[in-house]
Amino acid sequence: MLKFQFRLLQGAAAKPFYAIKNEGVPTIYIYDVISDMWGVGAQQFANDINAIDAPEIHVRINSPGGDVFAAKAMVEQMKGHKAKIVAIIDGLAASAATTIAIGADEVRMAPGGQFMIHNAWSFVGGDYRDMARMSDVLKKVNDSIVQEYAGKTGKSQAQIEDWMNAETWFNADEALANGFIDSIVEHAPKATNMWDLSGYDKVPKALLENQPTNDENFDIEHLQRHLKMLERIA
């Protein structure tokens, strides 16, 4: 049984999307799951960001996370670009989406946003040897993520590990106080929660109050595509 379910709201305006807009500063919107197969992927992101010739690029984020390796590949594209990359968390930056955020040169966050970190997840089938191998892989992934968070925040690795073990949600003020973001943007556009986050254990009440509902008009095919989160999930 899948623990993690991302359920999308109905209506074209409410569905996740990935887009590039010229808003004075070229802006990439990542309002979707991070995945090369079922959401915003590294190859598409790389092609798009490398086609932009500008001194500054904004990457706006409202994402529940996804494939940690796709996220890391996207970060490498950001770091290799000549432009200053500014990540702006409009709503939710959870799991692998936080990797993208802190990979930017500057991180801003809307007052009502949430920033969540937790231990790496995966799905695997097989015998005890397969489980042991996956445990080793997840530990290495976790260690890498801990180093990234520690490098951004200046916090100790032990503190980061405690937060990840506990699945910790930070509001904008907490994210700023703990060094995950650099500033709070007072006039960011309002982003709504578009996912069923019930797979997480400690979702803030404000996000649960806006959970999508299952009705007869629900786009089941769109949901099924986003449920296939690959075997490498963070």
C-alpha cells in the first residue's frame, strides 16, 4: 500500500503546473511533484533554464516533493547557470522540493508558506538482502541531505538529523530563524494546497483544512500519474 498520496484538486486553475513566464525577471514555476516521469522533471527543467539568458532567474515553488535525484539534478543546473537564482516558496516546499529551494543563491518565502524536511523514503520489493541494500542507499541519501541542510543553515548535523527524524514543518518565521530561507516576501501571490498530504505524519492543520475532496468529477487518471512516485522518493 502506498503511504504517499498526492491528490490534485479539480479545475484547470487549481491543478499543478510547470511554466516559464517573463515577469520582468524570467520566472520558472514549479507547482507540481518533482519527477522525471510524473511531474516536473530534471531534463525539462535543464532545457528550459539553460535557454534563459538573463542576469537573474526566479524559481517559484509550491510542491509536495518527489524524486530526490531529479531534484539534485535540477539544483546542479541552477548552480551551473551564470544567472543569480532566487527561489521563492509561494506555498509548500516539502521533501525534495526543499532541496531545490536551498540550492538557489537566495531563498525567499511567503508569510503563509511551509517548509518540511524528513528522512528519505523509498519503495522496494524483494528479500532481506534487497531490503538491506535499500536501507544502505537511503542512509547515504539521508547523509547527503543532512549535509546540504547543515551547509545552508549552519546548524549541526545532529540537529538536522533530529528534525528529519521527527518530520519537521517550519512556517516562514521558523524557516527564517533556523536559516533555511534568507527572507520573507510580504507580497507573494497566495498559493493554495493542491495535494492530499495524508501520507505525511505531521501536516499543519492549516494545510489539512484545505485538503482536496474526492468527488464524482475527480480526475482519476491525473491522480494515478502522480501516485507513481518512482522508487526513489525523498
